[in-house]
Amino acid sequence: MDWLNAGVQGVLLGGQYALLACGLSLIFGVMRIVNLAHGVLAVLAAYLSLVLVEQGLPLWLAVVVVVPVFAALGYAVQRGLFNPALAQVGGGARGGSGGGSRGAGELAPLLVSFGVAVALTNLLQVVFSADTRKIPTGGLASAGLPLGDLSVGVLPLITLAVAVAVIAAVQLFLARTATGRAMRAVADDAGAAAMMGVDPKHMYAVATALAFATLALAGVFVGMSTQFSSGYGDLVLLFAFEAVIIGGLGSLWGTLAGGVVLGLAQTIGAQIDPQSGVLAGHLVFLAVLVVRPGGLMPRSVPA
Amino acid sequence: MSGPAAVAPSTPPATPPTAPTVTRGGRGSWVGGGAMLLVVVLLAAVVPYAVTLGALSSLVMLFALVILGTTWNLLAGYGGMVSVGQQAYVGVGGYALIQLADAVGAPPWAAVLAAGLVGAAIALPTSYLVFRLAGGYFAIGTWVVAEVFRLVTMQIDGLGGGTGLSLSAFRGTDRVERVAFVYWFALALMVAVVLGTYLLMRSRVGLGLTAIRDDRVAASSLGVAVDRGRRLVYVAGSAGAALAGALIALSTLGVTPGSIYSVNWTAAMIFIVVVGGIGTIEGPIVGAVLYWVLQQALAPLGTWYLVVLGAVAVAVVLLAPRGLWGLAAGRYQLFPTTHHVRPLAASATVAPRTGR
């Protein structure tokens, strides 16, 4: 029964990881940037909603405030930091899918995002101290639905449902809307898209805004379910990244599957040895890297 | 222990202008190399007798930072691989030193060198794993590996779990003697690592690495062994990080998993290389000195210090991508790795240059 419980909890945990991974995957898919500040930004969103809730706002209203604020922040970060970093690569927006020389190209955006991560992590520590915090949910975090002999947490269930809804919405947006099509066009060939009248810089910023909105939502769910502190962003980044890689690059539904695999690995690992849950997740990730590298390195990754 | 000047190239031969002359360095490199040799001599022969023991220990940290910066630059600046997980090898080096010195009983200097070898030996199989990831995903993948190293270290019996280990090999040694030994040894190691990196980059292998960094596909099509080159850089860079980790453990007399495997080591390496000047030998030295000075000066600020560090790194990447050395020195090289071609005087309107 403990094992079954671990399995159910693992699947539900996977929803949280998939939600976290969504923004990372989106930014990488559109502009080949790996945003190393992803985790700490999710923690920032958790802190912001914590502050709002402590000011007396209901939680849902805090979410309604934080998510658009993060979308705006994402647009600004892309315009102010990532676009200039990308421009160092090949002058202006990225050229065609051929891309020219890329060895040094990935350097600037990576280093910029790492600098942001270091600065922001420590800024959060200055402001909020290193103590762990949790967003008060008024009993929601501990509520459970009886399912046979098991008790299924309401909050993880909501998180999984939100993750599925967000992924479906992003997929629909990319597939069906004019902006989504333009975004895919820019991802495929920024130069050609620019000639068709799409502004790649604007499109990159819209993608980052969307990614930041999903990561803010994910951050709030992390803050409700987990004791977090300023340093928790590192783990968030690693978990989101592992979900993306286990699931396979380029597919958001794959990311959901990856999140579930990671969640299962962690809960089952913790069932075997309570100290080793996180380690078990890392090891499953490395095992996937060894056994299924073909599915993990599609051609869209710069060789 | 020889200074940089000893390996600086010869000045251009006084050939009549019948052919273009190809030179490396020049008078500037001789003067700069001489100045650096002087600094090393001062550090070795004068400084230890002029400053306090505390200052000497702090200088050991500077030497370790130079090693960390130089070897991270080897990865990112010459190999094009941004690793956020080099703290894995700092940690391996620290733990290996203490195990080799205390459990095996090796003399401390041998234990440090062996710790570097342990780092290399672990980096080789690890490279097959992390090389499956490209670009930014390589960066986070190396971070995962570092976390695995930390978590596994904490689970191994006899490595002290979460509290770490302390070094007892120096028990009974006079404090002055100990600090002086660590200081001179660290200085020698730093000079060896910088010179070794310089010689590597001047070699055929180094030329291939630069080509790989600039365009991997083109380099491969010209016959550069891309995978072997990158693997060599990864192993050498990780061995350097392990040496630095061993020095740090030797100087602080202990390790804890939280601090020796901290991602802040990588943050320091990135700051040192980016601010100093990526892809140059001189840059990481400049960056390490600046980092060390800032660390001493901003220590009262506590955590704010890292906030400033991150912000400065972002600003330098965006506004001065060639770093302080690039801004200050331009094409001038203390460690000349590239050639300068001077065509015949009559047609010398444009002097083509190689490298960088």
C-alpha cells in the first residue's frame, strides 16, 4: 500500500514539475536560450504571492496579480537583457536556421541568465532571509480526497489539472493563433520570418512573457505545497530541466510525461530510503541520458 | 619554477624584406612577461616575510581562484563549453585530498597532485555522460552531475555525511611552517597551471580547440578531432578544479559538502573569466585579482556582495563582452598564443592577423 501511495504521489508531483518545465521548454524552443534564472524566478513568484497574501489578499487574487506582472517582467527581461545578449551572437536577430558559427553564440545569453540567477538568489536572501517559508492556503495544502485506502491530496490534484490545462492551452496557442504561428516561424528561421513582416525581437519577448507567466503560476503552486527559501530556485531549475530532458525536447506533452517519471522516481526513491528521493530523481535522469540519448537530442539542438 | 618570460617567443629575426614576417608577441610580450616574472619572484621571495599569516592564507585563496578561473576559461573560452557544474570537481578535489592525506597517509603536496589526478579520472567517464547534452542543456546537465556528486558524497560512510571532514595531516606541525608551505606550494601550482594552459594553447591542440570553439562543423571538416579535443579540455579543466579544491581544503583544513560543492564556486569562476576577459590567458588572472579584492573589500556587506557580483557579470557580458583585459589591452598579449603577419612593406596596407 505504501508503494501504491508513493506511485500516486509521484504522478501528482509530476504535474508540478511539468508546469515548472513548461516555460523553460518554451524559451528554449523559440530562441535556443536556456534560462538559468528559471528556478529563482519561480521562487520570486512564490515570494511575491506570499507577500500579497500576508497583506490580506485572497490567494486567487494574488495569482491574478502575480501572473500578469511576471508576463510584463518577461517581456522586459527579453527586451532588456536576452535580446541584447542574442544580438552579440550574429548581429541583430538570429539569421536563418543555418545560424553560422555558434560555438560562442550560446555563451552570452547563458552567462547573462546565470548572472541574473546569482544576483536574484542572493537578493531574495537579503530581503527574505534564508528561513523557509510557505504560502498559507487555509487548509487546502493538507486537504485530501479518500480513494480506497489512499488519501489523494487536493492541492497536488489541482496542480496536475492546471499543468494539463496550461500545456493544452500553450499547444493550442502555438498551433492555432496567428501569434503562435509567427512564433513558430521565428523559431524555425528568424531571418525569413522577418522578411514576412514578423518582428523577431518582439516575438521573442512575447514568448518569454508567456513563459514567465507559466513559471509564475508554477512558482505559486510550489510555494503552496513546499517549504521554500531563496536557495530553492536551484532545485526548481534542476527538476524542470530534468523533466524536459526525460520527456524529450520539443514536446510539451513529453515534458508532462517527463515530469511524471521524475516525480515517480523521487517518491519511489524516498520510499526506499527517505534520504535519497532527490538523488533517485537525478539518477533516473542520468540513466535516461545513457539509455535513450537518441530521443533526447533532436536535430533542433545545435550540433 | 620559471616565469612566463622563459617561454616567450623570440623577437622577429632581422630578415631583409623579401618575405612577409610572421611573429608571435614582440617586445610587449617580453616586457609584460618580465613584469610577471618579477611579480612571481616578489610573491615567492618577499611577500611571505612581509605580511601576516592571515594575509598569506588569503593569498592562497587568490592562487586557487586563478587556477579555477584559468581552467574554467579553458572549458568555456577555448572549448566553448559552459559548465555550471565545476563545483563537482572542486568538491572531489577537497575530499580526495583529505582522504589521501589522512587515510592513506600521503604527504600533503603529493595528496594535492593526486587529488588533481582523481578529478581527471572521474571527469573522463563523466564526459561521456554530459557530452550527450549540447549548449545550455550541457550547462544544467553538469549542474545535475555536481548535485549527484554532493548527494553521493554525503551518503558514503566515512566521508562525514553532512558535516564533512577535517584535515588532520598537519596535526603537530608548527602553524608558521604549515601556512608557509601551503603558500609556496599554491603559488608554484598556480604558475604551473597558467604556464601549462599557455603551452597547451600554443600547441597544435590549442589551435584545434580555438577552431572548435569558433565553428565546430568547419573545424571537423578540416580534420580537427572535435570530440577528442573537447574531452581533453573537459578532463584538464576538471583536474584544475580538483587541484584548486584540494588547495582550498589544505588551506582551510577541512571540507563540508555544502560549501565545497557549492554552486558559488562556479559563480566565482564565471565572474572571474567573464569580467577578466574570456578566451584569453591574461583575463582570468585579472578577473581573479579583481574578484579577490572585491571579496576582501565587500566582505562586510555579506550577501549583497554576491548580488553585486551577479549584476556586474551581466553588465560586462552585455556592455564589454571582451572583459577588462580586452578593454585595457586590446590586441596586446602577455602570453602570445597567436601569430602576427607583417606583409612586405610596399603592400603593407592591411596586416592580416590570425587567431582571436
